[in-house]
Amino acid sequence: MTTISTVDATKFKHVSYLWDDAKAAALAGDEVALFIYRSNMLGADLRLTNYGGGNTSVKLKDVDPLTGQETDIMWIKGSGGDIGTLKKSGCAALYVDRLRSLENVYRGIEFEDEMVALFNHCIFDLDSKAPSIDTPLHGFLPFAHIDHLHPDAAIAIAAAKDGQKITEELFNGEIGWVGWQRPGFDLGLQLRACLEEAAAKGIKLRGIMLGSHGLFTWGDTAYESYINTLEVIEKCAEYLESNYGKSRPVFGGAKIDSLPEADRKLQAAKVAPILRGFCSSERQMIGHFTDDVRVLEFINSNDLEKLAPLGTSCPDHFLRTKISPLVLELAPSEDLSDVAGIKAKLTPAFEAYRAMYTEYYNTCKHDNSPAMRDPNPVVILYPGVGMFTFAKDKTTARLASEYYINAVNVMKGAEAVSEYTSLPRQEAFDIEYWLLEEAKLQRMPKPKALSGRVALVTGSAGGIGKAIAKKFAEEGACVIINDINEERLDGAKAEFVQIFGKDAVASTLLNVTDAASTEQALDNACLAFGGVDIVINNAGISISKSIADHSLEEWDRLYDILVKGQFIVSKAGIEVMRKQGFGGDIVNIVSKNAVVAGPNNPGYGSAKAAQAHLTRLMAAELGADKIRVNTVNPDAVISDSNIWAGGWAEGRAKAYGITVAELPAYYAKRTLLNEIILPVDIANACFAFVGGLLGKSTGNALNVDGGVAMGFYR
């Protein structure tokens, strides 16, 4: 029996040994807790399994509440979970004898799917998560602790043409082999048969390789299973490493060179909105870009043309990356300034991909297959630059990227030791359009109003801008928060990540008065999410002085930030929206002061009036592009607003002959509704314009001032 004290953790070079003796000791006696701890440690290393992929389990004795007798129970990761973040609430607990007794009613492989519903009759813990399709794969193996993972190193061998022979020779017969088959009840029976066949020959297996799919390993304790898993994967990785470049260069060697990193990022930023437009022909998609060294090695290689069309082998990879990627026939340094020309050049490639996907669907579909899904590519490879992935949200796009990197690793290993083989098209289709997967998709929550949309809100590290960005993130948008102050920006980003997660937010420094700064901010947005759909011009300052006291420097500063800033940011945003080709929204945060003539306000009020009319002018010009341009007019947003810094409050109090402390009540009392206006009120008004209900509204203004009769539009 392997024990903690006899394992040399330093022997692992290709996997991470993360087991902590003290943490494990604190869980001693609780096999479920140890199983979850083991699962978390395995899931923390993406070389062992991808996010959401694989499964782990433990079998133990527990008391049957109906009989009071001890019985065998299996705890296993539930459907849709992730072992890296697994908790007890994400597990299913089943009676082992009931699960195995389902063999008595199993009608054969053509009736696989009906078995899933029967898993519910085997539930022990009534708070269980729904059991996954992998449940019988664990249930028919007799071991206490089982790990089913998708390690790149193991799948590289499993997906190799000579994978079975390599596995047998590499492990001296101690790792069994079961050929490719879709996960389900029958595969569980095959795993048991493989184990029994080996036992009949006097061989004690330490694991089973699944052709094209993954790896099963096990142990009598959580720790033994953990170590066995690491050792098997480490040996696979060592074998691959010893063969890289041995018979031929990796991927046949480099065909082209990558652009320098800064140039790659710039080229990616410029082409991303164009690609996003193509990929959003059916629904708006969010993008992700990577120029990971493993991606570049593959997309720059001589073997790209041969391997890319084959697609992936592991079902978990395939489900998220589609049948195959689209390879762009653009030079790395292609001039992208002629957008119409680039779109014309790329149109045939996207049309050909959609036609290929449609033919694949029509050729492979069954009488009961779900309707064809979006035929656009998920993965787009740009040789010399990097990889783009597009999906319904940022998390899905990022995971697709990670999965395709897994697939690249698999192809690299398989080609080094043999020849890479992908799933046959019909098998791939049966996975992608599996009725059980379709049912899972149908159970997904309805998308939020701003799902699939990207918003840049200027001055969003505080005050009104932060409130708008939060509202949009709550409604499903990806947001690019920005500020001219780096410290304030870092604090705001940390807050957003904590609330909404890392995939919902990106940040960038932005000086709205500087065209270069603005262009860089938009490039950063395109790199982060593929483009921009909503621009909120919110950044501003306020100066309250009489015309006699107003300096020229103050006048210029107001017009630079409010008017010139709105012009610069809008122009940059329009360029991105036009590249995408599906319209967008610009909302300008103006003011009641744009229409109301009050004392001590010539600079600010006239600049706001200029902002308001620029809104109307842009709306008149951009209708043909389906870009809507509207105005929100706040007034007296005192709480949490940066506008009150720099003497504005003192200036307005002086103008009205009151004290600063009396301003909130003064502003509320002068409104028809007698209400104090808050940042969230402005955020709600912006959402009203961009949330979908006012999709045919442009050139309009919405007052959020509690009702100021002098500010009524006539």
C-alpha cells in the first residue's frame, strides 16, 4: 500500500503534486470529505483535466435509513459539476446495489439514454445533484476511490493510431484498454469486463485507458488513488516528451514565424470585431483571444493544414470547440485598414464553413435529432497571430480556448509517437446532438437582457459611471471599466471581479481627451471580448463660476473632457461597431443644464448643450448603421458622484444663496416629485435605452431629474 511517507513528491515533473498532509489529516475518518479534497487537488491542475471535465467517486459504508443496516453507497460528482471546485452539494450519492441491479433491465446500447432516468431510483442522499452519464462507469468498478480524468498526455496516447499497443507496452499490461464508445451504461459494463478479463489472466490493473477519450485510475484510499493517477499521467507525459522531435520536428516544423508580441496583439485587436461580426450572424457572441506559445507552435506549423480539419478526439473537447476550427487565410501582417476589403476576403471562408457544417448536420442527423445549431465556427486560427474563440458568453469562449489548447497538446503528443486520429464524423455528431445534451441545454436559464453584449462606460471607476457598469454587468453584459486614475481603477476592478467574476469585466486606463489613449482602450476591449456594442459617454468634470470669473483654461478643460471627449470616444466606438456590422448603442450622459439657463454656469452648461446636440447629429448620421444614439439628462446626483469634487458644490450653493449642507434638500424640493436623484437612477435610465425595449429609439433624451419643469423638452 502506498503511504504518504514513501512518496517522493519531487519525482513529478509533468503534473502538480498538491496533496497537503495536514489538510488531509484534518479530514481523517470522513471519506466523502477526503474524496472531495482529492477531487479539488486533481481539478486544480489543468494538465490533468479540463474545467468541468472528468469525474471522481468514492464507495463507502453508510446506514440505510429504511432498514438501519449498513449498505454500500457511492458518492460521485454530479451532472454539470467541476472537480476543481466540487463541494458535497455538487455530488450525487447512490445505492451501489441498486445501481448495479439496473443491468437486469438494460435493453442494450440502442436504449442507452433511458437508463439515465433510472439513476434517480438509486439515489441515497435526497439532496443529491442529478447523477451524470458517467455514473455507471464508476459503479461497475469495485474500487473504493476512482478518478476518471482527461489528461492531455493520456489522451495523446489514447488518440494515437497505435494507442492500444503503446499503452500495453508502456505500462507492461497494467493499464487496460477499452476502445472508443460514447459514455453510458454499456461503457460501464465494458470497463468491468476489461477488469475481469485482466484478472482471468492474472493481471492486476491499475487503470484503464479509454480510446480517444481519457483515463480511469483508482485506489483503496483517497491518497492512493491520487498518487496512482499522478504516476500514470506522469509516465505518459515522460514518454511523450522523450519522443518530441525524435523522428521529425514537432508538427512538422514551423512554416511561418509569428509577429512580435505587441504586433500580434494589435493585429488581433483590429481583426477581432470583424470576426465577431461574422460569428454573430445568428446571435451576438463574445470573443476570447490567446497567443499562447502552444497555440502559436501549432498554427504556424507545416502540419496545420493536415491536422486542423480533423477536429478533436475527446468528447469533452469536441463539445466545446465544434467539429473543426476555421483557419484564416490572412497574412500575419495583413493590412486591415480596408475593412470592406477584409470582409470581402473573409466572406467566402465563413460561407464555406457554414456550408460544411450544414452538410455535416444533414449527413449525420437522425430522425429525432434536435434542429441544427449555429453553423458558425467557435474556434478561429490566425497563423502568425493567435487563436480566437467565440461563444454566448465570455466564460464559454474562454473555456473553448482552453479546450482547444488541450486538443493541440493531444495532437502534438499523438503525432510524436504515432499518428493522431480524431472522432469519426458520425460519432462526433452523436455527441454534439445527443438528446441528453440537448435536454441539458434546454434547462439552461434564459439569457439576461444584455447577455452577449459588451459595454464601455467612460469614467466607470466611481460615481455614476460605476453604477451604470454595475447595472449592465447585473444584466449580463461584459463591461470594460476605465478611469484616468490607475489606483482608483484597480480598486474598482477588484470590486467588480469579486461581485461578477473575472470573465464579466476588463479594465483599461482611459483619458477621453487623448485619441491615442482612447484607441488603445478600444483595442483592449476588442482583445478582451471581441468588440464593443455599447458606449456610455459618462466621464466629466464640473466648474461653477460666473462668466466674469471663468478662466480660459477652465473653459478649455470643460470642453476638452465633455465635448471633445465625447467626440473622440464615440468616433472610436463607431469604428468598432461598423466593423462588427450589427449596430450598437451610444448613450451620452448630459445634464438638465443642457437646456436650463441657470446662474454661474456658462462653461459647464454650454458644454452640456454641445454634448446634447452632438448626440442628435450622431443619431441622424448613424441610423443606417443601426447605431442608436441617445441622451440621459441627470440633475443633482450628489451621492457618490465625482461631479461634486473640485468646488462645484460650493459654486452651486453660492449661486442659490444656500450652504453646501443644504444642497441635497434644496435640489429635491425644487423637483416635481420631491426626490433625491441617485447614481442607480441614471444607470436604470441607460439600461432602458440599451436593454432591448427601445431598440427603435434614437436621437431621444430621457430626463432623470425628479421633474424640473424648466428642463422639459419642447
